[in-house]
Amino acid sequence: MMEKHQTYFNLLEAFKERCPICFIVRKTIHKAMDDFLYESVNDSGVRDKIRISSGFCNRHSWQLQKLGDGFGQAIIYNDLMGTVLKQFQENNATPSIKGLTKKLNASQQSRVLCMFCKQEKEVTGRYISMLWESFDETEFILEYKKSFGLCLAHVSSALNESKNIKLSQELIDIETVKLTNLAKELKEFMRKHDYRFSKEGFNEEKDSWIRAIEKLIGEEGVS
């Protein structure tokens, strides 16, 4: 129950941001990366898992890079480099371009989710479950209606996980209103770029184009 309550209040708090699922995922993964660099780069068990997944996915590799700690990351990539280098050295012993190509292709095609992708998937699932558990509560619905709502990707994820047609339709109805209002703001933003109206100045619609990206695509760096 304590875990459920914490998840519930985390979700309510995240309504103050843009897409609450994007916000929670980004915050969680950022902390997980910090913890990893601080505590786990020398953990042989963790390194085995990283080796099995052939490192991290492109998106999480570069997010991790931006956190710095070159020494910690060098330990990980030295380990991965050794695995790849071994394949090339084995090929030099018995030359076969096709053989090496086949090994490299198999390695790429068999990649499992990276450790941060797995955590991202778990966090997303947990909070979408909490969304549906709470979606018939008056307080929750009121807060959701006042919020930015979900990005399109997380609306899709939520609808895929829904087991209640009535609540699904309510989510669609709320998001339709949000999209309609955002579309109006975009049109107002564009209208004020016309020289005839440019002296009116921008109001709430001034960042509508950024909010449109976040609504349709999600937060940067979140799948």
C-alpha cells in the first residue's frame, strides 16, 4: 500500500509538469544513471548484463555521456571494446569477411533492451497502471483536466493497457479538449507572426509550438 500511495502522489505531483509520465521517466532514469556511475561501474554482475545487451542503446548512451565521469564510462567501454576486438582478432586468425560480418550482424540483431530501457519500460508501466487505478477518482480527474495531460505516445500506451472502455473514452475526451485548445494557441501564435498583427504581442500562446512538440512527440530523450 505504501508503494501504491507513493506512486499515486508522485503522479499527482508530476501533473505540475508537462506529460507526467515523461517527466517521471526522465527523472527516474537520470537518477539511475547517476547511481550507476557512482556505485556500479565496477560491479562484475552489472558489467555482465551490459555485455549481454552489447552496451546501452544509442539514446541512453548519449544521455549517460552528458553526465560526465569519463573514467567510469571508460571502464564500461573498455570492457565492451574487448569483446568486439576479440571478434576482429579471431577473424584475423582465420580470415573471413563474411564470417565477421555475420557475427557483427548477429550481435546487433540479438541485442536485448539496455538496462535503462528496461527500467524505463518498468516505470512507464507502473505509472500507467496507477493512472488507470485512479482515473475514476474525482480529485484525480480534476487535477488531470487542469494538467498538460499525456503526450501522444503515452496516451497510446495508456489506451493499450486500459481494461475499461468508459475510462478510456473519458481519457480520449479530455485529451481531445487539450489538443483542440493547443491547436487554437498554435493558430494564434502563427497569426501574430503576420506583420499586420505583430504589434499585439504574445501571451500564453508564445510557447505553444514547444508544447506542441512535447504533446505530439514527448519530452526529449524519453522513448
